[in-house]
Amino acid sequence: MDHEVVRDRFAGTDVLLTGAGSGIGRATALRLVDEGADVFAVDANERGLAATVAAASGPGRVVLHVADVSDEAAVVAAVRGAVSALDKLDGLDFGYYARIRSPLGPAQPEQIAATIAFAASHDASYLTGVDLRVDRGSHI
């Protein structure tokens, strides 16, 4: 399912994103790059990260970093690597995303990525400390 991309919404934004080698992490990395962000993509799966880099086509760029984020020293090294590669960090996403289902069927990674991109943007500056349900309207 295609979702409208807001070009340059994240131009000049540098983000460290874990889990970028597959699923929601990859979809989020690609969405942010499509919208102009430079993404320091972290995952333990080197082949998955390479596929993410190959799929990226936006004005932003992907810098890959292989690391197991269950290791504290690897997380510290990843953050240092991101700052070194990108010069600054505007955002970090160490999110864990479980399989999301709704009565209308499973949510797709791209749908979750679109929600993450919106929530991270200035367009959502009025949101403060809320949980966003991505459930195709089964909850109000």
C-alpha cells in the first residue's frame, strides 16, 4: 500500500534508527529517507541492512552500522558512530515493534512507518505523551 510522502519534511534531520534491517524498522528508515532525513541504520543483520540501503531512493541517505543493541557497549558505539558519521543527532528510535493486528487484518510495516514519520514531524507538535493506535479505526 502506497502512502503519500511529504518531500523534505525531514530535510537536515539526522536520526539513529535500530531494527533497520527488516520489517517496521526498514520501512521507517525508507520513509524517513524519502522525506529527506539522513538515517544511521542499525541492525544485527548485515544482509538486511544492505537491502535497506539498496532500497533507499529518497533525497536523504542511509549509513549502515551492524550492531546487536542488546549489548550496552554496542549501543554506545552505535551512538558514537552516528554522531561521527552524521555530525549531529536530531532523533533516536530504539523502538521495539510487536506484530500489530486489528480486526481488519494485520497492519503493514509501511503503515506503521507512516505513523512514525507523522509523529516525529512538526505536523504532530500538538501530540504530547499519547499512545497512537495504528489499528485501522477499530478504536476511537
